[in-house]
Amino acid sequence: ALAAISGPMEECGDLTITGSDLKSAKGATLVKSLQTLSEELTNFEQTEEHEGLQSCAEALGDAKLLRHKDPEVKLLTACCVSDVLRIYAPDTPYSPDTLKNVF
């Protein structure tokens, strides 16, 4: 499948945030990383190719983010998880236990 162009010089599917970025970030850096990832995932096409997305999906499914004390982190995580589920549909990158934590 060909990647669609979502913005000027930006190819869909190119994520600048990695799963390890999310796992190591704290405070304002974590919020900024989640905001960036949320914007990028919004433009990510639903395809068979999920290269680079798996590590982010795993980090987003971590209870550390899903149950974070900061409501903004929880909100942005939920937005990102929603987009990950849309991109992977009809499959899911998450185990039944992780989905239970999400919902």
C-alpha cells in the first residue's frame, strides 16, 4: 500500500516518538511526547504496515500511563490508544488483559 501525504513534506506513518521515549519521559516531557504522538497517530493511515508503531502501542498499554496521576497524561494516552486501535482494526496489538485495563 502506498502511504498518503498528510501534510507538507510529512509522510503518513512516520512517527517521531518511540515506545522507549514514552517509557523514559516524565512530567512536561511526557505530556509533550504524548501530544506529538497523538497528532502523528491522527494522520496515520489504517494499513497492513505497522512498522514503528508496535513499540508505541506497547508503551501506551502500560499501566504506568493508563493509570497515571496526571489527568492530561491519561487523556492523551486514551486518545493515542484509540488511534492505535483504529489503525490496527480489525486486529488489536493488545492482550485481553491490557484491553481490560484500557476500558
